[in-house]
Amino acid sequence: MSEKFVYENARIKSLEVKLLTRQSIQRLIDCASQEAAFKTLTDMGLGVGSGATTGDFDALFAFEEAKNVALIKEFNVDGALDALLLTYDFLNLKLILKAQAMGKGATESGLVGLKSFEELTEMTSLPDEKLTGEIGGAIKDVRALSASGKASPRAIDIAVDRRMFKAAKAAARDKILKQYFVLKIGGINLLSLLRAKKLGLDAAFFAEGYIDGGSPDVKEVFDLPGDAILDAVKGSEFYEPFKKAFESLDVIAFEVAVDNILLSKVRAERDDMFSPAPILSYCLQKQTELKAAKLIVAGIRNGVDPAVIKERLRDVNA
């Protein structure tokens, strides 16, 4: 991998010290009001330079998310992080295709990957023969859904996600990125299985949303006895939390566990200064802290017990 990663990763190490710690997260949880929470976040350095007025959490979080994407672009040596940036292209494509399906104009997410919102919008008006790559494939897939009257928001999400993960895996040059996406797909499929079981849905519903290419492969196990389903997950990083969640059907707890496992996997490689692992680790940790901050703020707004909020939090930088 390029020697430039040594320099970029050294810069990442200097940014890591500014990530929220468990202590700072607890400080945020302890806030008695939205005003106090906003002040605490800005005191911690979030939203500085955003121009967000007091209480405008949406602007604060949007600013921090955009900064994180900009950092990925800045540190994208020789396209090594294209796989991450592609995910934002497909996120925006979902927004565009869903809005078109409802006959509305799409609202930009503010997070720009490898293609601008305008480029993606223009692509959706091209004829099939001019559409190429996985983005073009996703557009054609959704057109087929529309032609059959099946272009529901869920169906569009599934069609675009399948193309997104295929594109991301193909673009992932480094081992840690490949492992990350394989594991992420596996976690998504296990979550889908749990949700379907909890809601009393059938194997057909589960199969509709299944994404190939993940680990563990549980595509054909839905109707098997519980022990056989658990056997299919044995040996994977997800086994213990999945077993617990499968018995209780606690989908939220398993969702938290999946995020923690993915972050732990990447963190384990973050000292490899000759790969993009430290950059990936930082960006995922940043996403995690923003997710945690959003959850806490929502809890404060709605008067949720702090103990309940803590149960739903992902790990943050220790």
C-alpha cells in the first residue's frame, strides 16, 4: 500500500484523541435539558464552525457527518477508500428513486460520495442501454419493480442495497475493508432474520430482503429448527449475541451488538500504518459517536430514562 498512508494515518492518530470517550458520553446522558445537551456537545468540539444556533441539533449533526465524509475523501489515497464513498452514492440514489416513485422531488442528504446528487439524478433519466455499473444496475432494477407495480420503499431499499454491497466489495482493495463489508452483510442478514421471526413473517419475506456475499450464510435456514439456525451461525463473530437475541427476540440489543462487533473488528487493525485501517477505524468511530449523540439527544427530548438510553448505546472510543 502507498507510503502516503503513513503520513495520513499519523494525522488520523492526532484526530483520534478528539473522539468522544465513555466519560464524555456519560456527561451528555446526565444533561437535564436539550439546551444543556447542546452546550455540552459544542463544549466537546462538535459542530464548531457549523453556524448552528442553540438547539439546532440537526444542523450540528449534519455538519459533523459531512466533515467525516470530507475526511474520507481527503485521505482517499489512490482510490483505496472508494468502497466507503460508494455507499454514500447509493444512499443518495435511494433518496432519488424513492422520491421519483412517489412523484416528488428528492431532498439531498448533504453527504456526497464519488458522484454528485445532480449526476445521480441525471443517471436516472438515461435509457437502459446507457446505464452501466452497479449504480446503473440499481436504476434498472428499480425500473423493473416500477413496471411490475412493486416499487415500494422497502423493495427499492433492498434492490439498491444489493447493488451497493456488490459494488463496495468489488471496490474494496484492502483486506480489512473486504472483511468489513462481508461481516456487515452477515450482520444485516441476521438482523433481518430476527425481525422476521419477531414479527411472525415467513421465509419468503426473509428471502426477499436477503443480501448475498455475507458471513455467515443463513440464506436457507429460516424454516429450520432453532438449533439448526444457531448451528449455521456457529464460528462467526455474531454467534454469542445472536444466540442470546434469538432466544429473546431482542432485535435492538442484537443491532447494538452488530455495530460493536464491526467496530471491534476494524479497531483491531488500526495500528497498521501502511493500510487504510486507521482511517476506516476513525471514520467508523466518528459515525458511532454521532449515532450515540443522536440517540441521547432524542432520549432527552422524549424524557427517556437514562438507563434505557445506555442500554441502546454502541461502544465509543475508550
